[in-house]
Amino acid sequence: MIRNLFAAALLAGSATMANAASWNFTYVTGVGVLSGQLTGTLQGDNNTILISSVDAAAFNAVPGPSLPYVYSLTGFSLGNLGAAPFTSIDGSVQDFLACLQSNCDAEGFYFDTSQIFGRPDYTGGISFGQISSLYNQSNWSIVPATTGAVPEPSSWAMLIAGFGLVGAVARRRQTVARAA
């Protein structure tokens, strides 16, 4: 019975965790400071973050408009909107575009180190410095806003089944103990 209880506890605890988190970022441009928060998943290299959203973007502490659309700039330029936007903690690679409208013809900003437009670049719209400048890795900073792992959606079934099995084993153990 102890073996069964151990197996059930192992199953319950084996749900995988993703490093989904919020990150505070800043970038110093020639005319001011871009700051904000992004939500993303830290990858196995512990440097690359796949971005799912950008929130609370501000320039020189003045809040900009909400930027609900986040794309890979490379993917956007090539017509592949499914490409994952990403950044790196150390600032060595950047490939994301955050914008107000789905066609990105209005307000927003982007970072590109792939040199798709001929050079590593930061470009900001009216609310974000209205600047296009050479990207400087040393001006990038990003730190976790929250800590803790979040279970991946595919883990929930395994987690629930594990807890159910622990409960069933404990219940059976009580029934056997009463019968004796």
C-alpha cells in the first residue's frame, strides 16, 4: 500500500511547469526611456523569452496607448504572423513588434537585431519617442516582475488524476484498516 501511495504522489507531483512570467523591461534611447511589462515564457537556454503580450508601455514615464498586438518583426515583414516574437534577457537578440492595431500602421514600437532593415534597430512611434535608432544591447534591461512556475494547461489532467489516485488509495487504506 505504501508503494501505491508513493506512486500516486509521484504522479500528482509530476506535472511539468512552464516559466511563464511577467517581466519589467527598460530601454534607453537617445531621447528618453522606454519601459513596460511583457508576459512571456522563458526557454530552456535561460535567456530567450517568447513574448505573449506587452503591457503598461511608457516613454519617459508617460503611459502610451495599450498595445494589444505583438508580433515577430521578421515574421510580420515576411507575412508570417504565426512566428513567435521573442527577446533575450541579455539583450543580444530582439525580434518583437508591439502595436495598437493589427496592421501596425498606427502607434507602437519594435526591436530588431536580425537587421531585417539593414541594421539592428529600435523604432518607436509618436508615444514611444518617435525615433528610429541603432539598437544598443547595453541599453536593454529586463527583470522578472513575478516569480513562480505556472502549470502548463496540458499538466492539469495529470495533476488532477494524481490527486484522485492519492485520494482513492487513502480511502481504500481506511477501508482495509476498518475491516481488520
